[in-house]
Amino acid sequence: MTENNIYDTANQLERDLRALPAFAKLKEAFQLIRGNEESNRLFEEFKEASQNFQTKQRTGEQPSEDEIQSIQALSQKVTEDEGIRLLMESEQQISQVMEDINHIITRPLQEVYQNQDNA
């Protein structure tokens, strides 16, 4: 397979991902959220709070008890919003597919290093 064919395959993979029912659901849910002022506000608030929480975790900073309770309360509200729940479910399905694909396409590198250990 030539280098060009690899990129052609990658571009086809992109088109195939866009054709997944989960991707259509994700786009639909995102439009539903954007079309609802309360859902959109809640989504943006949750996204910002999640990013802040993850940043603290990555830097080793412990979130306060108030921050933990706040994000838990926000998470509860998010799961009660139909559009956001649909978006998160769709994201999870797509993420699983992408994780599976990543596992498949990194297999040759894994085999090289595994074979090196056995040599």
C-alpha cells in the first residue's frame, strides 16, 4: 500500500464515521441543545465545570468539597436534560468506535515492540 492509499483510507474512514447513526444523533442532539436556551446554558456551564475539574486533576490539585458537590449537582441536571443526555450517549458511542479503530491501527507498532521484547 502506498502512502497515498493510506491517506485515501483515512479520508474514507472519516466519511464512514460521519455516516454512523451515532454521528447523526450527535448532530441532532447538538442542534436541539443550541435551540433551547436553558439546555445551551446548562451544557456550556457543565462543559466549563468539567474542564476546570479535569485541569485540577491533571495538575494534582484536589477540588474542594464544594466544587465536588457543585459538579455532582450539575451532572444530575445534565442527565435530566434529554438533548444533553442524547449528545453524551452519542459521544460515548463514537468514542468507543474511535477507540476500537485506534487499537486496530496501532497494532503494527505494538507488534514491533512486542516482537522486540521476545527477540
